[in-house]
Amino acid sequence: MTVTKRIDRELRQRLPRPAYHIARRTYYDAMKLAGRSPGRGRLLPDFLIIGAAKSGTTTLFGWLSEHPCVEPAVTKEVHFFDYNWWRGTDWYRAHFPQRSERDAFAREHGRPFLTGEASPTYISHEWAPSRIAKVVPHAKLVVAFRNPVERAYSQFQMSRREGEEPLESFADAIAAEQQRLEPEHARSRADRRYNSWPLGCWSYLWRSDYAVQVERWFRLFPRDQFHFVATERLESEPQQALDGVYEFLGLPPYENDDLKPLHVAPKYDPMPSDVRAELTEYFRPRNERLSELVGIDFGWDS
């Protein structure tokens, strides 16, 4: 374990979560000010957790970062390939460890560590696949998918909590989604620099339509560059699910000490049964298509 990772782990254990994040951001800002080229001598990611939003990526990234052969980015969600593309690759490199740290680790442990980040909006972003193919074409891509009905409702609840969704009814929000997002999709496809706020906040069904997203990624990357894991399996069999990720990344086996969820949303009212029934039928053929594409039955319709 590197000195940086050991200090980070001690701070995470001793400090309240808000204070820990402030300390980590302060350290990162200081590193950026240390030179005119903050990415000089730094690595690019070996792996990316690319989605999906509201599917447990915070927990997955936190657990994965505990592996002694993983040195994560200084922040979980760098959002370079979607929102921060204009900042350039040197800015992106500044989020990752020094190449010299990896070399020292390899000399001590007989193998290098891996580094990566997790930005769950990459999976649905129009331009993220082509940008990743350009900068890190061989990065391994990890995807967490949650039952699309539950994911959509969770995103609605988050948008309501954060004051981004004026509609009080989930049924009204999904009924309005297509009309709300149509012009945003058109502008996003036409202007690579455009970052749409509505696409981030009101995309309940669109972000849950996983098959369409996967088809777009498969045009640029082979199937064996992806590892798909169901959020439900992360909850029911966390160590077994993690073991699959470790194997995919080529990491040695590791027994995590504590596999509690790292981010739990506040309680909210259950989804109306009629809306749930409607969405279950809406997503059924889409789930079947996803299963055909990735070769996995996620069990959401059983």
C-alpha cells in the first residue's frame, strides 16, 4: 500500500464524511497549484466505472478502492469524458497517481497497482464512448445496472430532494419526459460542448433504457472489455459480486473487511402500484434486448 493510500484510509476512518471530502479536495487543489502542468508524470486510468446513475456506483467504487492493489483517482466522479472534456487530458491526468508511485509499488509487491474512477453518467452520454476510445481505448469498463424501474424512481426522488424537479407526481414526470428532453437530445447531438441540465435531471426513462446505451458502446468497444454487474447482486452477494470485478480487472483475490453500502438515500414513499405495473411492461422488451446483448439475465422481470 502506498503512503498516499495509507494516509487517505486513516483520514477516511477518523474524519466525518463531509470533513474527509473537504480534506481530500484541499489536497487535490494544492497539488494542482504545485506546477503549471499538474498531469506531468501521472497515469491514465486502467478502469472506468461508467454507470449507471443511481445504481450503486459509489458503493462499488468505494469497495474496489479498498483493494490493496488499487490506487483510485483523488475523487470518485471526475466527469472528464462528459462535463469536463474541454479541460484537456493533462487536467484529467492530475486526478491519478504518479507513474513513479506505480513503479515503486511494483518493485515492492511484484506487480503494479491499478487506478481508475467512476462517473456513472458516462454510460448515457452522447460523446463519452468516442472520447474514451480516443484517450484510454484499452481501459476496462465496469457497469452496474439496477432494475430500470427502481433506478428511474430513485432518480426522480433525488431530483425532487435537490429542487430540480418541479412536478410532484412521478407519473406526471415520466409523461412529460419525452417532450422535455427532445430538444435537449437534438442540441446535445449537434453541439459536443453542450452539457444539458435537463438531460441530467429529468431523464428517468431514458437513462434506464440500458440496451440503447450498450448498443452505442458496443460499436466502439468489444464485449470482453466490459464487466456487467447487477446492483441487486451487490446488495445480496457483495463479496461474490466484487470477486467477479477483481477477476475481470486481473486483481488478486481480496476479502473485504466491511461491505456496507457507502451511500444510502433517505426513505421515500413507495411507487404507486399502477405506475410500477406500467413501467414493468414498458421495460420488459428493453430488458430482453439488454440480456441478448450482454449475455446476462439480470432477473428483473422474473
